[in-house]
Amino acid sequence: MGNQREINKKMKKQKFSLLFGITFVFALMFALTLVSATVTLVSPANGLVYSGDGLLINVTNSTAFADVVNCTLFGSSSLTANSTAVSLGVITNDSATFDYINGSIFNSTTIEDANNYVVYASCWSVNSTNQVSASNTITIDNSIPTASSSLSPTDNSVDGDGSVTFSGTVVGENTTSCTLRFNGAIPPGGNGQSMTHTGDTCSLTLTSIPDQTYDWFIRASDETNTTDSAEATINVDVKTSAGKAALLIQQKGVTSKGGALLSVAGQNGNGNLSTGWIVGIIVVVMLVVILVLRKRK
């Protein structure tokens, strides 16, 4: 009887040990499924200047039991049309140990040049539903900006009110910014003022520009390289333009009509007799009347 009790006790201990072991194994497996990977974006490296295609993307995983399966690469730049995250491709794990994944899938010519691209890898692991990511900041430099063309105002223009809108056409896909620059005389605001870059156009309006002749050009940039446009000249002539017609009428009796200067004495700016001439005619008529009346007496 005593032996049977001992046997029963041993059997209970064995069952408990087996149940405990099975429970421990399941608990461990469950715990491992909650482990998230910790990934590092090794390539492209932070600060890299990159051009062309075939960029090696390498992501390492430093967390045990959280095997990385695949990563999607994204990129964005606040200086370009790619201001929101743009998908640059997907890479899949090719390592038996699941501790890194790499692949040459990134063609940088599909996005605009800029020096502040944030590239990040969004990765999934085998044992986790959690998404993890890592990022670096790189420069994309595939081309040199094209010189601005179709400059406005055109060369040798004259402005008469001191307000000028400077503009030029650029190739938007390789231009991230423009600055308005001057050689010689510089208007208010200084040299190298930032222009508004929209699509394929850069423009900037300056007001209260003093009378002067200005030589100006547009400098296009991709934040790595710059290219200058041809130079144009504009003559701001507010004082003369405002008083030119009156001055000429007073001095020479010259009037402007239909876009041509006509030397017609006694006419005002509208082609009619000036006030001075009308008064003169009235005086002459009065003198003639007086002389006639005197003769009759």
C-alpha cells in the first residue's frame, strides 16, 4: 500500500513537470512573437551624395528572434515635388540568418535633385506584426541645373514706375531654387534674393526701385550645383517717365499721340490746342476788336 502511494506521488510530479515544461515552451514561443526587430539602414549611408541607379541598400537587424523578412524604401525632400514619401522599391531577405537584407533596386534618376532627402526603410519581421524603420539623410545629384531662359523683362527694357517682376523659365525637374542676382547697382533687398519657384518658372517682384540702370540674371540651383542665366539690363527711370510728356510740351511743344512723337506747336498731350494758345488767341481777338472800335470813332 505504501509503495503504491509513492508511485502515485512520483507520477504526479512527472505529470506536473511535463505540464510545466509544455507551458514554459508555449509561453516562450508567445513571448518571442512579441519581439520587434531593431533595424539599421547601413546603405545608403547618412550624408551620402548619390547619382545614377543600382544603389546598394543594406538593412541590418540587431534583435535576436525577430527575423527581418522584407523592407520597403521611401524617400522625401521638402525642397522638391517629392515633399511626401515616395516609394523607391522593395527588398527581400536573402540571408539564411535573417540578420540583414540588401539589394540594388534604387534608381535615383526617378526623383529630383536635392541635398536633404530623408531615405528610410520600413521593415517587417517574421515573428512580429510590428513595423520598424530606420532612416538616413542623403543628397541626390544627377544633373546640373539648366540655365534660366525667356527672361522677363527683356534686355534693355525701361521701367517707369519702380515696380518690376523679374522671371525666367527653368527645367523644374533639376531645379530646386532660384535667386535673383545683380552685377553693379543693387536694388533694395540686396543681392541673391530668393525667387518663387513654381513648376518651370522662377519669379520675384521688387518695388520702390530707385532710378538706375541694373544688370541682372537668375541663378538656378539644385542645392549642390548652380547655373547662371544670361545677363539682362533694365533701366528704371521713374522721374523722367513721370514728367517726360509735360517737360517736352513746355520746352518744345512736343506731344505723344498714337505712340509717335509729333512736333506740333500749340497742341497739348491729347492733340488739342493748349491752354496757353487758347488764351493767346482770345487776347489777339480782343485787341483786334478794340482797334476796330477805335477806327470807327
